[in-house]
Amino acid sequence: MEEKIFNGNGRQSFIDFARGFVMIVMAWDHVSSFWNQLHHGGEGVLGQAPPFTSLVWFLERFVSHWSAPTFIFLAGTVLALSTARRLEKGVSQKDITVHIIVRGLALLLIEAVLISPAFDLPVYYFGVIACIGVCFIIFSVIRQTPSKILLFVSLFIVVNHGFLNLDWIPTATIAGRYLRVILHEPNFNSWPFVGLYPIIPWIGVMGLGWSFGEAIRTLNVPFSKIRKTILLTGVSSIALFFVVRSLNSFGNLLTRRGNTVIDWLYVSKYPPSVAFLLWGLGGMCVFMAIGLWIQEKGVRNPLSDAITDIGKTPLFFYIAHLWLFRLRLPYTDAPFYLEMWQTFIFWVVGNIVLWQLCKQYLSLKQAHPDSLLRYI
């Protein structure tokens, strides 16, 4: 039987599948943070490692570590693919630059107005959406850098950011402290100028995603070849994660203190260590390989359709899931707490509702392609 050929042109449903899967997992982390008293995060903030009360509560947090790396990497991939399509349609470089800048500014506004209040945080909070927005603005300028140079610089940032020293930025002023937060030192010490997703190294992750997008755009190979390559990359990345953790030095912003499961898997997320990114991006590659198999075989069932549909509307899902699962006004405490099994049921039902909302939003967006909806 003749093998089906992968063509890099057009929308790639395997990207939507991988993105949708990790966003559903991310929703678990957020609903747990809203309603579970024993849930917490903050891994790596200013070198701190908040202890977990049990392995179960640690693992329910750990599974979400795939989310941010996948979200930001694929933001770069989709940006590269969409930029190439615009160029093919005859859109000028100037217009593309303006479009990317406007998208970046829109993300900054959305973070301040819609997302920060959902987390009970101030408008100055520099979260993942704000980080992507700033990275988009930077990429509006650097995107024409030769591909090999951009790939090298991105990889260099990801691997070596742990050596970055920001002592040259003064801490005597709010501006200096906030600049540190935005660049590489996420923390909550200078309220309301706080943040968790610094530009460095996340812009490097986006750069790797951009390079991946440029690489697959011109591919015309059997599905099995690209699927095996991506799967091998993912498995190798996960294996390298354990090598880095075993060496317990380079790549670990939080070193391993013992040999328990928690000790091995407890890595810095704020900022993301090399170990954290190896795990997160390795998992992403595995999910993309699964998505490629689904895309190749034309698999259709409610589960795969739901995951892919959610992945087609990532920003809408992100905004909607926060307010649906929060179920209360901003800056108000939870009136009660849920058990983990209750939270699980809430998460499943909520994602079914969100799937339907995503389908409706996608139809609305497609019906009005030139409206402001294109920025969400």
C-alpha cells in the first residue's frame, strides 16, 4: 500500500491536536488551583522549592508542565506558517510586521484586562499571554534573520540562560525590579509589578518553534518519516531529562535533593530550567507524533475531535476556561474547597462545555474573518 505523503502547506491538524491536549491538561492545573486547598505552584521562583504534602498532589501539578512549553513553542510554529502563507498571498513585509505587532499588543491588553483578574493578579502581571505578546513584537523585527542563525541563537538562549546575571539592573527602583521580572527573574516581591513568564528563555523556545515551522513548511515526505523523527526527538528529549537530573548540576536550576519520585521530577518552572524544557518539549513531540498518526489515518471520534477543536481556538479556550472554572468574581476567595475527585468531575464536565463553546466560536470567527475576533 502506497504511503500517504505529508505536505507542509495548509493548516496542520497535528499541531491543533498537540496544543488542544496540553491545554486540556492545563485546565486541570487551573481548576485545581481555584478549588483545591492543597494545590500550589511557584517551582523555582527566586530559587525556592515549595514542598508538596504528598506524591499525589505533586503529580497532579507535574502533569501540567507540558503546557507552557508546548503553548509557546507552537505559537512560534504557527507564526512562521501563517507568515509564510501571507507572503505567498502577496502581503508586503511591512504589512506583516504591523499585523504581528498588533497581535502582540492585543495579547498584552488581553492579559491585563481578561486574564490577570481571573488569577486575582494586578494588571501589570507578566504572565504567559503577555510573554507571548512581547515575543511576537520582537519577532516582528527578527523574523527575517537567516534561519540557521535564528535557530542557533534560540538554542543558545534555551541552553545557557541559567548563567544570565542581571546584577547590572538596579533594584533600587520599581522600574529596575520590574525589568528583572520581565527579563529573567520571575517573582512577586514588587507588587503590583509581578510576573512568572520572563522573556528569557521563553523567546528562545518560541524561536525553536519558529524554526520547526520553517522546516515543516516545505516538507513533502511520507507521514511515517516525519512522525518517527518527531517521536524519536521526543523520546530522546525525555531520556535526556533523566540524564540531566541524574548529573544534578548543569540544566537544573533546582538541584535534586534525594532519590524519591518527587526529588527526581521537581524542576524549576519559573524560570524554566533546561530539565523542565526537556520534559515539556519532549512530551509535546510525543503528542505531535500521535496527532500526525491521527492526521494520516483520518481518525475521527468524539475524543480526538474535541481535542483538535480546542486546539484550533487556543486563546479563546484559555480565556473562557479561566472564567468558567473560577465561578466567582475576581479578587474574591473561594467560598469552599473541593476534594480531588470532585474537582476531576468538574474538570471533565467543564471541558465538554468548553468544547462546544470552542466549536461555536470557531464558526463565528470563520464567518467574520476580518473582524476583531481574528485576534482571539
